[in-house]
Amino acid sequence: MSTTHTVVTLIAAAMVGFSAVSVFLRAQWVVQPMADYGVPMTWLPWLGTAKAAGVAGLLAGLFVPVLGTVAAIALVLYFAGAVVTVVRARWYAHIPFPLLYAAPVAGALVVGLAA
């Protein structure tokens, strides 16, 4: 494991963790767009839990690399689904938001696989 991998993974975990907490706290700037996209509010606990589990997996991956790889792949798929949801709702200007969270996760995945 390299220092680069550790730093990128910690940044990814912090960003996704912030996103998970925002969902759990039902921050207005998160909940309102999700409602606009047609995401049922009953899904919020599950979506927050998926992000939190991804964070746990990323952090565990610093010690057990296969866990980090699986968590990173799952989070990349999660945020790809978020992009699809935004596109289906035709809120094209909002596409960068899930990509902003997916980028460091993808970076952690790539750096982790290269190490």
C-alpha cells in the first residue's frame, strides 16, 4: 500500500461519509433534489446505509485490500446509478454532483489496483 493510496482513500471515505451523514440528517440540499428526481423518501435510509457501508469498506480496505476494492466498485456503481437517476429525471445540470463524489472513489480504486 502506498501513501498515495492511503490519502486518496481517506479523501474518498471522508467525502462519501459526509454524503451519507447528509442523507441520514435529511439535509434540505440533498433531500429536495432527490425528491425532484423522483427518488422515494422511504429509500433515504437505505441509500445512506449503502454509502456508510461503502465508507466502512474503503477504510477496512486499508488493512484488507480486497475489501477496499469491493467497496470502491460498489460505490462507483452506486454513483453511476445516481447519474442515471439524474439523467432520467432530465436534470442535466445536476450530473456533476454525483460525479464529484464518484471521482475520489474511482481514484482510490485505480490507485489501489495499481499498488
